[in-house]
Amino acid sequence: MPRLYARWGYAGTSFAVGLLWAAWHYPVLLGADYNAGTPAAYAISCFTVMVVGLSFVMTWLRMASGSVWPCVILHAVHNTLIQGVLDASTATDGRAPYVTTEFGFGLAVALAICAVVFASNRRNALRAAHCPSA
């Protein structure tokens, strides 16, 4: 990531890594039981937006900390909370799967908003964290 960041900057790196990270998950999303039951195109679209949005947070964490470990911890917490807690306590029929889970628009919209906030405030946030190229 630091090499991509030096070449593409914050937004370019966040977007590219997010797309790669999303694509990495596509085989299990399409070929296994890793979906909320919505149509594949819908699930992939929402999942991609969610992952790209989360990538803006992860890029900031990686560059601000100088370590991958905050990202590893955030990923583990995300999976635990979404899959282990929230999905287990949410209805799985009707419209619910279209809004909830990693494959619904709720989390996709929330993380898209996070991406906009992080991207628009990145210079101040990275400068405060003493990151290069802020």
C-alpha cells in the first residue's frame, strides 16, 4: 500500500485496493453460501460499494499507523459484528436482506458516506497523523 499511495495518492489507492479486495471475494460470493439470498448482481454491487468504502478507512488506518495490524483488527471486528452478531439478529426474509448484511444497501451507503468523509478530510487527518504525502 505505501508504494501505491506514493504513486496514486489516497483516493486512487483506496479505490484500487477496494476493487481488488472486492474481486477477491467474488468467487466465494458466487460459488458458495456467502450471500444473504439476494440476486447475485445485487449482492455483488452492494458488496463492492461496501468494500470500496471500507477501503478508504483501511487506507487511512494503514498510512496513519504505519502498520497493517489496525486493518487486520478492523476486518476481524467487521466480520464478527456483521456476520456473527447483526446478521444473526436480523430477519432473513422479505426486504430485510436487501437492506441488511454485507450484501444490502444499508452498509453500502454507510461506508460510501465514510469514504466521502475520509476522502474530503484526508489531508488534515493524515497530516495530524504525520503521514507522508498528506
